[in-house]
Amino acid sequence: MKQGFRKNRRNGIIFGVCAGMADHFGFDVLWTRVAFAALTLLGFGLPLLLYLTVAILAP
């Protein structure tokens, strides 16, 4: 059984949120970071706010 979302601080650059998402969904961490950067640029910073929220709340 797969556990819930967890940050990956070993492979993470800042807080490990993108690395944790890549681990959880089985994606490559590079593409997860590229997608996050693109969404941040297109979403006027809202994804950055969500990133910080997950960084604070996720184990």
C-alpha cells in the first residue's frame, strides 16, 4: 500500500516538494520542476503560494 505524500529532502533543492511529488506520482523530478516553473510563470505566482503551503504542512 502506498503511503501519502511526503517531501523528499534528500533529492530536493529547496524544501523537497517537487522531488516528493515526483516520487509520489512516479515522474522524473526534472520534469516536475520544469512544470512547476512553467505553472508559476503562467499562474502569476499562485503555484508558488501553493508550494510554500505544502512545504509548511507536508511531513
